[in-house]
Amino acid sequence: MSVDTRSRARGEDEPPGRIQDPDGTKLNIIEVATREFAEYGLSGARIDEIAAKTKSSKRMIYYYFGGKDGLYLKVLENAYSRVRAIEATLDLDDIEPIDALRKLVEFTFDHHNSNKDFIRLVMIENIHNAEYLARSRVIQDLNVTAIDTIARLYERGVRQGVFRKGIDPIDLHWQISALCFFNVSNRATFSKIFGRDMGSKKVLSRLREDAVQMVARFVRKSE
């Protein structure tokens, strides 16, 4: 019996119950890796630990993703794909501009608040100066779609006379992201510094509405 045959017989290369489900195995690895990278960063996450928590193997992870860097990039792509996929279901084109803007801000706020791992991954990628994100055609294409959505919404509002002219859609996306992202990324420090639970339901409800109102006032046409 060859070494490879003995390894497969012992189950070292392929986890029991997943041999016939490569897509499920890859998804499971990505989900576990998302938590590991979000918790420990790119340098702190360990393939051994990810393999153990997925009942997979290092060899399988390297086979599917080409190594730690490849897995990290796939985790980033998956995170961005998920938020854009949900965003695409909002049907903003069928709603009056100001209501569509409210819905977009509320969605972004709620998504970020419910997906802290996404926020941490973005923070980690910023530490790396977006080096890995820049390698991904997938993420770049996804974000072009996001800007197109905002551009259509904004242009409808301008045509209808409810939004003021001269706002860059990327700037608008930046402002929405800033208000919703900071709410999660700096919650711990703000809570400690000012002695207030910035994650309580009451505070989050107020901050959510504040984000909507600030963005709306930024884009509304003066009467």
C-alpha cells in the first residue's frame, strides 16, 4: 500500500462525511476561517487551527485555496459577496428616492451591527493597505455594482428635485459607510472612555435613526 493510500485510509487527507461534498467542505472552511481571521488577524490565524475546527486537513485547505493567503483572500471575497447579494434584494429602484436612501442606510447599519467579523476583516485589510483586496477582481466588480446602485438612486432624486446636485456617488457611499462602520469598529473604546454602553438597544436605535437623518440632510435639496 502506498503512503498516499495509507493516508486516505486513516482519513488524514479528507474528513469523514465530506468526501462527496467538496462545495460544503469549502464553505465550512471559509466560515471557520472567517472567524479565525477576524479574531486573530492574517498573521495570527493558523491553518492548523482552522483545519482542526473544520475536521478537515491542512492538505485539503492548501488544495482548495493554495495556502493561507489564498484562503484569506477567499474569506474577503465571500464577506463582500454576501453583503452585496443582500443589498441587491432591497429593490431600491422601485422606491421613492428618499425612502430608498433611508432603506439603504438602515440596511448598512443593521448589516454592520450584525456582522462584526466583516468589520474586523475590513479593519485588518486596511492594516495591510488593501494589499489583498487589490488582487481580487471579484471584490472590485462587486463594489462597482454597489456604486452603480447608489448612483442610480441619487440621480433619480436629483431628477425629481429632492436631492441637491453635485454629490459624487462614491462620496455618498463613503459617508454612509463611515456612519455605520464606526458604530461597530469604535464601540468598545467609546463605551469605555465615556462610560456608556454604545451597543445597548436604546443607543443603537438612536444612532441608526441619526445615521439616516444625517445622510438625508446631506443629500436633500434646500427648500
